[in-house]
Amino acid sequence: MKFLTADIGSTYTKLAAIDSATREILATSASFTTISTDVTKGFYNALEILENKIGKFDYDKLLCCSSAAGGLKMVALGLVPSLTAKAAKMAASSAGAKVVKTYSFEISNAEAKEIEEISPDLVLLCGGTDGGNKEIIIANAQKLSTIKGTFSIIVAGNKSAEDQIAQILRESDKHWTITQNVMPEFNRLNIEPAKECIRELFIERIIEAKGLTTISKMCTGDVIPTPLAVMQGCSLLSIGTEEQEGVGELIAVDLGGATTDVYSMTEGTPSRDDIVFRGLPEPFAKRSVEGDLGMRYSLKFLAHECTHKWIAAEACESEELVKEWIETCCAQPDTIAPHGSPQQRIEEALAKGAVKTALERHCGYIEPVYTPMGQMYTINGKDLTNVPLAIGIGGAIINSPNPNKIMEGVKAGKGDLNYAKPKDPVVKTDSSYILASMGLLSAFDPETALAIMKKEIFNKI
């Protein structure tokens, strides 16, 4: 069987022609995504480029994912920041959404105004364990019903509040649905129902909003968010199939122009006997997305987070040149640094800073505690210390002449004692942009998808 996969991004539409009989990628191509007109034009431009390489390609199935026009923009509301608010963000991120902001407790008028200005595609409303506090989630439902915008609302909170919330939302002009609580009991996660609702709403409403209706009718299966496809590819590569072994625990970092996404495929249990886990349990397959750590559209925020001084020291260039390059890139996002130039070294330093900061936000944080038995440590989040593999994704990594230098940001350094980052992982890159494509293929032919990933990323069958 022959498959054609399409990843319709904000900038490029990327295609891959796959032959499952030989378990190989026949060809890949890319063309600019035509968001302002009709994304099918960019698709057919990319298909023409692909067929110029291999001739007419009569595929049996078209599989598609998309992050066009910024992907799926979401706001999450919870009760306590460390509990239901975190659970809400975890559910949204694992479904492939870009979580722009998370709110806790009862939202204020100023926060309601901020949500209106964000203009999200979806709002995930959580709060309270089943039978617990229901006043906050009801108050937040009332506030959301008055906020201007065409966003959809997914309610995944205290089931005791469902009837009142349904009545409130029924009287609004919002599209809404109610699903199971993301945290029905204290410290017990239940994110799959909310994740499935997010995926369904992406298919029902976002496809049309992003101009993907025609493409979706051509596809076998649903068009899904690109980050979800990458998550599925990483999961398959890690776990494997009945026929083939996976490669084991891994992390992957997708460094883009607007965000940096981190994926971890590991239980993340404490690596030492003197470390005790605290906080919410985390899923084996976890994704986090950092909207302020991008190489172009959020470059000012990235530079502020890393500091000009740190970037200059990493690049061995002056702070003045760092400031000039950042200003140039912010004004002209399509600017590319000349090969071997000081600006290229600054780009590499910025990229390493994005990777480093994103990993620190994704991994567990270790703190000392003092007990009658002496000093111990607690960790909130995943312990990635012994994860043996890190995969770099995204143009800033793949197109760099020094990708390993950028990926040094995933490793625990001298100043990272509190962050449970990998000690010394083997670094690989997804140089052919295949993880999203193989994530799509995994739903139909996981054996072929896994074999191709092993071959393309590890150069082995």
C-alpha cells in the first residue's frame, strides 16, 4: 500500500510519499502554505514538486496533520495551580494544543478581558474534584459565557457542578461540551476524555476555521494537530510494536519560530533512593509547549529569558551585536544568518537557550528537605536524569551546521543541580522531518512507521 502524508504548517506544507511494501520513504517535498487563499493550493504545489522527483504517485491513502495559522490556540482554567490547573494544561498539551495561558481560582474581570484579547480557539474549563468545591468552576463558567468570541468550551471539572454549568452555557451563544473530570479524585489524573474532546473539536470546528475543509475530505481518517502527530511518532518509536522493539525512553525537542515543544517518553520516576516524588503524577507520554521560546515570533521573550549577557558569552560575541541581531530578526522574521558568521553563532546560542529553558520547564524540579533521618530531596515532575536519548526537531536545529551544540541545552550542566535533566543522552536529529509523518502513519501501519524511523533517524533497520 502507498501512503501520502501531509503536514500543513504555518509556513510550509511538507509531504512524504511512503511505500509500505518496501518500508521506505520514496520522496519528500515542501512548498509554502497558502493560508491567505486556500491551503489546497500549497498542497498541490508540494505534490507537483514531489512528483517531479519520482513521477506520478498514485497513493492509496492521504493522511494529514496541521498547525496552520498557529495551530490550536487554547486557554485552560483550573482551581489550584498545582493540581487542577496543571491537570488542565497537561490534557491540553498532550492533545496537541498550544496552551497560551493557564488561570487558577475564580478569574477576575481583568483576566476575562485578557482571554477576550487572546481570542482562543478553545477554552478548557476545570476545577474541583468530584464532590468537592464547585463554586469556583460555576463562577468561571458564568464569566466565560459573557466573554466575546467564537471559542468553544470543554468542561472537565467537578461533576457535581455539571447541571448548573450546562444551564449557564445553554443560555450563551458558545459551542460547548461536558466530559469527565481531569482530576476526579485528589492526585488522580484522568486526562484522556478531555484529550479526546479537544481532538474532536479540532476536527469539527478548527478544520473549517483554518481553511482545511477540502483537504479533510480527501483524507483517510481525521486531520489532527501536528503536535499530536509528533507525540504519536515519539510514542511508537519509544515503545515499539509486537513485531519490533522500540528504542526505549527518549525526549524530543521541537524548536520552532514561535514555540519550543518538548516531548518525553518515560515514567520519570525518581532516579535515586533519597529523592521522593511529590505533586501530580505525570503520564508516560508528556508534551509541554513554551509559547515564549521561539526563534522568530517570540524572539524578544526568548532573549529576555536567556539574557543578552548569557547569549553573548555562549556565542563569544558582544552584547551589542546580540541586541542588533535580535532587533533585525524581530523586524524581518525571514532573516537568515550567513554561514560561518557571528550572527550564526548568536543564532546557535539563542537556540541552545531555548532548548535549555524548555527542558528546565518540562522536567522535574528537585529541592532539599530536612527529616529526622537527615537531608532528603523531593521532586515535582519527571526525573529525566537517566533518559538515554534526545532527538532534535525543527528547522533551527536541523538546518544548523552545529545541531549537537544546540542540543547541549538538553543536558544537565554545572548550574542545573535542581533540574532533573538528562545527564548524557545520545543526540539524534529528525533531519528529514518525519516524526509527524510517522505519527500519522502509526494509526494505519505502525510496523512500517517504526521501521522507517529507525532507518531515517538511527540509520538502521
